[in-house]
Amino acid sequence: MRELLHLSSAPHDRGSLSTKTVMRDVLLALLPTAVLGIWAHGWYAGFIMLVSIAAAVVTEYLFNLATKRGNTIGDASAVVTGLLLALTLPAQVPVYVPVLGAVFAILVVKCLFGGLGHNIMNPALAGRSFLLISFGASMTGYTLDGVSAATPLAEAAAGRSVDVVAMALGNTSGVIGSSALGLLAGGIYLLLSRGITWEIPTATIGSAAAFLALFGGHGLDPAYLVPQLLGGGLLMAAFFMATDPVTGPSTTKGQLLYGALTGVLIGLFRVKGNAADSTTYAVLLANLFGNLIDELFIPVPYGFRIPKEFKKAIPKPVSILLVITLIAGAVLSGVYVTTSDRIARNSERANQAAYRSVVPGAESFRSLELAQETAGTTQIQKVLAGLDGSGQTLGYAIAVHNSQSYDGGLTLVVGILPDGTVTGIHFTELHETAGMGMRCGEPEFTRQFENVNVPAFALGKGTAGGHGTIDSVAGATVSSTAVVDAVNAALAYFAANLK
Amino acid sequence: MGDLTFRGGVHPEQRKELTAGKPFFPLRPEGELVFLTNQHIGKPAEPVVAKGDYVLAGQRIAQASGFVSANIVSSVSGTVKAVEPRPTAAGGMAQAIVIVPDGKDTLAQGIGQPTDYKRLSNQEILDRVKNAGIVGMGGAGFPTHVKLTVKEPEKIRYVIANGAECEPYITCDDQLMRSHPAEIAEGLEILLRLFPQARGVVCIENNKPQAIAAMENACRGHEKISVLPLKTKYPQGGERALISVVAGRHLRLGMLPADAGCVVDNVATVRAVYRAVCFNEPLMERGVTVSGDSVENPGNFWVKIGTGSQELVDACGGWKEGLEPEKILSGGPMMGIALSGLDVPVCKNNNAITALPVDPVAEEPVTACLRCGRCNRVCPLGLSPQLMQVAAQRRDYERYEKRLFGLECIACGCCSYICPAKRPLMQLFKVTKAEIMAAKKK
């Protein structure tokens, strides 16, 4: 017999389930989605996943090291966060995007709040929203095969038909982990392996479907509802994000309410807001209520009543939070209502000024119908014909948006005479780096486009203007290129549709 | 219809195959026997013998010292070596009577005389149970005569013979039901005499088909007794789980089974009642399972109370080469007590010794709570161990007691068992309960 026996309190047996196996099950469940993501978006998508996972794990390791805590990367929760984050990114993001997102998710959202089990928001989604705010253009520049295109959800919202098979396989414009089939398979695996329970996914999908059917404006039309339910990260949220135990409630009734809250918020944001990121913010908002909801549903054993003093105490934090939310919401919407008209008027006035400056002498403008095709990162937004007093076309004003600028995209209006001569350009949206990209808006640069008749402009160095060669703004090649590409897109559109 | 069960619970690995079906091997003690005076719930018994006295088997050596207390008899004939403190399973020391057997097992007078219980009055039955020093043999050790002394006996609707044996590894109740089913049925019939309105129910988990068959066979002809197979799930053998299944009622803290119209006794206790009432035989022997992967030849033993644990292990052939125990338990892995050594004797409520070569508790590190809520789902009382844990750690005892009903915890350990983060929840709850109760007494 050994000299010393182990002494401990009962029970002396432990179930086979451990934090590690729970996390391993989540990773297994994400496998089909990850594989289909690589299949649809190429090896670069796989590279993004690896980078994101590595950044998450290294961040947690270094944080533990710096704060002299025990090492916790063994529980694999950082791997899960890294993979979840990567699966919610567009396939073409630059490599620093997942790195920064993973660092933010692990360091700020998870570690600084006390590590696994203490974060109040889902780290992966909080990391994603951080990236959405910081790198708006690359985070919403959804592409497929390198070509930017509207996501299936945006297509469906616009009333166009959607290829459901492509959505199931994830072979659509969108984030890496958008395969409905993969997500469903993973979700069912988690349900069967008891990694998650049915309450949250069912309530989330059910309430989102109900909300969209009631308020989506398309009723029960499957052409609208099916893509809404398969796309836009709803399945990802229902099976993998809202079910994150740390940020959600642990009671059965609480989970039902929490799932319903998430689903309604998703529906609300989709119907009334920007469809692309409704899910992210819906889950993050619901996260904030996760622990409070449990307070409402603490089970009461048979034969017991909650004492009075506690009955009163329960809804207090909830009601305070609710009041604050309502006041903030009212103030925000008040500001929006009172200013939206003026903002619209101002922007219309600015646009009119822009049209006039590029088609001199025009007395009125007539909107022309847009030809359908738009390819690449540039997008023709508006085409107008400038008319003189007798109704004769003096020239065209073409508004072009290019998302591939240095920061957030730029929009400019190009004036083109009927013979193809570019009269000049005028920016309506430009927020590049001050002193560098912003100098694209200065006359010194824009003057180079005035009164030139060439099939296309090119970016050059040290040549005088007039031959269609544009001097780049020093130190702002990306911005300059974006401008030239935008103008060329307008010229190409003119040549194809108006000449 | 599936077999009956309760809400929550867990499914630990059974490991009953190590000893299931192995008949009781009668163990003759070689060395000294130790009779702890606190081997029951309540006040320790008062020794009535002194060093040097010669005692017979069945002779009373300690006297119940209050209402909730029990007599203790010697299980052998021999000489009192000492009356002194000896180690207990729980880790402390307690007054004990040490007897060196003479190997003759001479019985005290009057023991073994057959009596027809139908001629005895209820009080005479209770007296015999009390004199025999019978206590709950399933583990609790609550004096049986106290349990049977109910204010309004006619309000009892069910007398439950607990043969669930939901604890892993242990098979001594299973074996007793296989080998002595008629005595258990007769014992139950005696108890039903005390409670005229009651029906007898033998509850057995459905992983013991032979025991169920044997009991069903033995209960044929006993009109008021039936056998109720239950789903195999821990803690199915808990008093509350049984009452919720049989009577459909839930107990709350401070309530006794009698308040729900039930009396619950382990099958071994029921048999001991039969022996005491019909043969005037005090509680001297019991079945003990010695099992676990460390044990060379696991088995069931018919053991004289007071026998040293070391003798039991020796009777099994000692430890397996290379698999020496890291942990030895008095009882099974779910509710047993970890022993610091084999210097403790077999008590009336000892049903097993389990020796594990690997301690599952030490195997995996404790990590942070994920708030996954699995503990909430397995709690047979419907409590919220996850929230109780937070309140206990913050020492928010008011919330713990009044909002989370933490004092209701029966310490079954399902929460600790299921927790993926391996948090010792039950241990925390035991400590918290003790602290709250101590503060209340002040």
C-alpha cells in the first residue's frame, strides 16, 4: 500500500465531460463549416482561420504569462474563439484583420474581464464588431471568386431570387463560415452530443422567423424567408454564438427567453436596419441580458416560495437597465427624426452642386436608368443627363463608388461630354488620411482629370497632365489608384451604355 | 411503460460486475474487534463493560444514551481489551470498546429462540428492534426504532424497503435480496403490522434483475407487498427520490419521510428487523462488499460488526500488483468517505470498502465555471448549484439560504460529478451549510 492515500470530499468519481471535451466538441461541430468555407473561398480562407486561431492562442498565453496566472490555453477555448472569429470574416480580408480581431477578442473581451467564464460578451462576436467599426470597407467587402457581389441576404431583401443550394454549401458572396448545411450539421451534432441544449437554437430561429414573417413585408413567402433563415449568420448565431454558455442564461426557461430575445433583435435589425451585421449586434445585445435573465427564473423547489424581500429585489437591476435603454433609445431616435430630413436635404444639395460643377451650363438633370451589370470593387451609383433650357443633353454626370480606397470607400461624380471628354471630377464622399489620401480632393490632383478625352486614365509619375496620365498624390498610392479606377469605371460605363 | 424514476440525477459507471452475484463469504475475525460508540446518528452509546470483562456474542456492551441513540452488542465472545478512543472513518477519534475474540462465538442466553411475531404487541416489536441495536444499514445509521416510532402510525401509507443500491461498485444489498428474499419479505410484513394503513414496496433498480425476480418470488403470498423496479440512476436510492417515485411527494428540509406518509428502510435493515423480532437476534453481522480495481479478488463478505478493515482486504488477497490504491473509500465512490488508512473497523452502517488505484478527483484540474448549467439539470432537488456556488463564494448566505434554497441540498454530489470544469461543488455546499447552521446556533 502507498504511504499516503488521497483524501477528499465525496463524490469520488467524475463524469467524462471536461472543459476540454466540451471545446473539442464545438471544434468538431465547426469542422464541416470550415471545410466548406475553404472549398467555396479558397485556401486563403483556411489561412485566415489558422492566423486567427494562432493569434487568439498566443494572446491568451502571453496574457497569462504577463499576469503570472496559470496557463489556460490547454482548455482550447481560445482556439474556439479564434475559429469562430475567422468564420465570421469575409474571405478576402487582409491578414492583419483577423490578428487584430483575435487580439481584441481575447485580450479585451475575455482576459481583462477575468478569463474563461467571466466575459460578459461573446469574445468572437465582440472581436468581429470591433473589426466592423475599425475596418468597415474590408469587413463588408464581400466577394466570391475575387469579385464583389451582394450577399444572398441583400439580394433577397431587394426582392431578387437566391440560389438556395449555393447558400447551403456556402458558395455565395459572404463570410467564410456561411454554409447553411455545415452550420446545421454542426448544430445537430452539438445537440446530439449534448454540447448544447435545444432551447436557445429553437427559440432564436423560431422567433426570428416569426418576426420576419410578421414584419418583413413578405409574409410567408419562402423566397424571402428561406434565405433570411439560412443566411446572414442566423444559424451561426443560433447554434454557436447565442449558445455560448458563459454569456447566456443557464436555466431552461431563461434560455428560451434569451433565444427569443436574440431572434427578435435579429429580425428587428434586419427589417429596420443594416442587414449585413444584424446578427452580430443582436447576439451582443442579448449577451448583456444573459446573466440577468437567470435571475428571473431561479428554480424554486417544491413547497417553497420566494421570500418577499427577494421578490422585490429581483427586477430592480433589470428595470433600471430597461429604463436607461428606453431613454437612450428615445434620445437617439429623436435626434435621428429631427435631423434626418435636414441631412437628406443637405446631401441632395451637395449632390446637385457636384453635378452642376462637372456639367457646366446645365439647367436641369434627368436621372437615367442604371444598366444592371456592376463588377469589381467599383459601383456605378447614379447616372444623370445634364440638360440645357431646350432639353438638349449637354453632358453626363456619373456617380461612382469605390470600396477599395484606403479608408471606407470614396464616392465621386465624373462629368463626361457626349463626345467622351471628361470635364472634371467632384468628390461627394472622401475620408482618407489627412495630409495624404485626403489630398486627392485638392484641385492640384483633380485638375488632372479636367477636359481630357482618353479611353482610360492611367497612374504615372512625373508626366504632365493632358495625356490621360495622372500624377499620384505622394504617399497615397492606394487612394490615387481608387480615384483613377472610379473614373475609369465611369468612362467604361459611358462607353458601353451612353456613347 | 419505462421504469419509474425522479427528475435529474446522473449515470456514473456502475462497475458492479466486479462483485455481482458473488455469494457472501463468512469472515471469521482473527484479530481484535473494535466497536465504535458513535456508529449511529445521535448520541454515542454509553459503554457498559470494562477492561478485562468477558463478554458473549450478542451481549450488550454499550447502552443507548438518549432517545436518538442505539445499543451496541458484541459480535463475538471474548475479553474486553480496552475502552479507549479509536480512529473513525470520518477521520477523528471516538470512544470504542476493543474485544479480543476467543474464537468460540458462544452466544448469550435467549438469542436464536424462534418467536411468532403475530403474538407480539407493537410495543414489544419496537422494544425488540431497540434492544437489537438496529440502525439504518444503508449508510445513514439512523436508529431504526426511532424511525419506526411515528406519532400517527395510521397515517403512514407506504413502507419502502430500499433495495435500489444506486451507488456504484456495491452489491451487498443485491446479494442479500438474492440470498434472503423471504426474510426481507417477512421483515416488511412485521413493519406493516406497525402501520395498519400502509402498503409495502420493495424498490430495486432495474440493473438487478435476479434480485427483482427473487424478491417478486418471495413476495408472492404477501398481499400487501409489491416489488417496484426503478430506473438505474444515481441517487435513485436516496430517501427523497424513493418517496417522490412511490408516493409522488416531495420532502423539504425539516420534513421527515413520515410527514409524506412514508417509512423508508434499507433491505438489510428490514432483514435485521426480522431476525431481531422472530429470533431475538441483535445486530451482529452484515454483508459488506469489498471492491475496486485495486483489490485482488473483489467479493461480498458476511462480516461480524467490529472486524478491522485490514482483515477484509486480506481476505480478498490484498492489493493487485502495480495497482495499489491511491484512494480507499468506506462506501462507494458517490457518497463514500475517503479513508486515511485501514485502521477503522466495520460499523453497522458500512456497506462497502472500495479501493481505487487512480483517484478520479485528482486526475483533472479544476477550471473556471463555464456557467453551462449542467449542474442545474442534474440536481434531483431542482436547485441551481451554479448560482449557489457564486453566492457561497461571495459569502452571500442570505441569498444562498432564502433565494437559492441552498440548505435543501442533500449532498448527493451529482453537480460535482457532472461539472465539466471539475469544480468541487458539493464540498463547497457542505461547508456553506455547516457555516450557516453554526451561525444560526449562536
